[in-house]
Amino acid sequence: MTLKVGLLVGREWSFPPAFIEEVNKRDAGVVAEYVKLGGTRAEESTEYAVIIDRISHEIPYYRSFLKFAVLQGVTVVNNPFMWTADDKFFGTALAHNLGVAVPKTVVLPNKEYVPGIVHTESLRNLAYPLDWRGIAEYVGMPCVLKDAHGGGWKDVFICHSLDELIYYYDHTGLRTMIVQEFITWDHYIRCLCLGQEEVLPIKYDPHQRMYHVEHEHMTPELGQRVVGDSLKLVRALGYDMNSVEWAVRDGVPYAIDFMNPAPDMDINSLTPFYFQWAVEHMADMAIRLAQNPRSQRAALGWDAMFTANR
């Protein structure tokens, strides 16, 4: 019987066709194709063994379908139940509990709320005004203000003073924001993590948002810690596809951004060299998961995440 791998994508143009071609040429009894959806019935079955999700964070219907697919026994990369539950503040606290170095972080109440929220009645548990001076002293200056649920460098502000921090916060609307210590780094690494087993640490310039094909960019000690801590994080989260960013200060790698369950895999940003690695290893993982199904319903025991031992 031929097993099916489905791909859910958005505007990507380079990774999807390359991935599908790579899986289909393997002759491994597994075929890949784009998922087609047009309304899902609660009692229907699902034809896929594996679904690779690259876009449900922007298409709510897809997320509902993927949670349904998990109930049908499909292995979804990444598990939509975890992806729905995560946020950058929780992730930072989780990393700290796992012994991973992270910046000092504070999650802030929203600036604005949906209609129907009466500030004097609905927000009685909130202390007001915020202790902005105390927050600024804790994280230090400069600091980073960013969306707790965001990604792709959207809604990220570098603040050099308390006035700047409050100004940018006042324009965040309904978004829940975190403010973090700014790590003045001397080396920056973005790791592509696949299958909770493979970690590819790539030298990265966050200012130009550019990868550099430079293989000997870490000492053995730094490389061992970056790979080990990356595996701690993805295994705790249960993510089979993720990118983890490390800002290295005085030899210590700080986990800056590590909840990227649909990481950038475009050929122009990854470079052709790392793009080919991503395509081939994603195909390896998809075929392996199709041939050896992993029940994700069992992974919903949340306790396991706190020890990185799913």
C-alpha cells in the first residue's frame, strides 16, 4: 500500500515543489502531494499518514482540520495541539526550567482589548499603572519588545529608553507583548532542527537576515552546547520542524527565538547549500514518520515537556 504525505503551504515557492519531488523520487512506497481541503466532516476519515504544516498559524480552518487529523491517527508536523498552546513567554520559562540560558523576560498585559471588555469591571485583576521603571530596570536597556505569539521578525522593536519602550507598547493594540533583555552578542547562530534528532547550526546575521555558508564557525565546546540545548528545547516542545536562534555572549549561547514551527526554508534565504540539506532531510523525516507512525495523542500528556522527555 502506498502511504501519503500531505503538504500544507502558503506563499512559499521553492521548498514545496522541491520537497514533493524529493519524496516521490525515492521509490520508498511513500508519495507526497499538496493537501486539498474544502470543508471537513466530523465523521470522515483522512487519507494521509503524515501532514507537513507550514501555514496553519495564518489559516485557522487548517488548524482545526489538523487537530482533527491527529485524532484520526495522522502524524502532523508540527503537532497542532502544542502549536496552539505555545507562546514566547511560556517558551522562555520552559527553557529556563530546562537549564537553557535565556534573556530576562517579562510578559505584559495587552494595551487594548476586544469590544465588550469594560476596563473598570473586566480588568479588576490587573495592577495599574504598570511599574514601567521596575520592568526597565529588570530587563535593562536596550531591550526588545515583541509579540508573544508572533514570528518572522514581525512586530519586533529595539527600545533604547523607557520612553521608547512605552511608545512602542502604546501602539501594539490587541497583541500580547513580551519585553526582553537585549543580548549584545558576538556570534549569532540559527539552527534548523528536524525530527527531534537532527540539528544544523548555521552562522546567521540577524541584521541582514542572512545565512553564511561557513562550517567552522563554532568551537567544539560551543557547538556541543548549542546542539544539546537545541535538542532539549525541541524534544520538550515535541516539534519535529523548528528553528532555534542563539545569541552568543562571552561564550554563552542564549536562546533568543525557538518557537518557529514553520521555519523559513526558502532557497534565497537558506542559500542553495542549506536548502538542499533541508529538502533532503525533510523528505527523510516524512518518509520515516509515514512508515513508522508515532501516536501524537500520547504526546498530549503535558507533564513530559517539563523534562524534555516526550
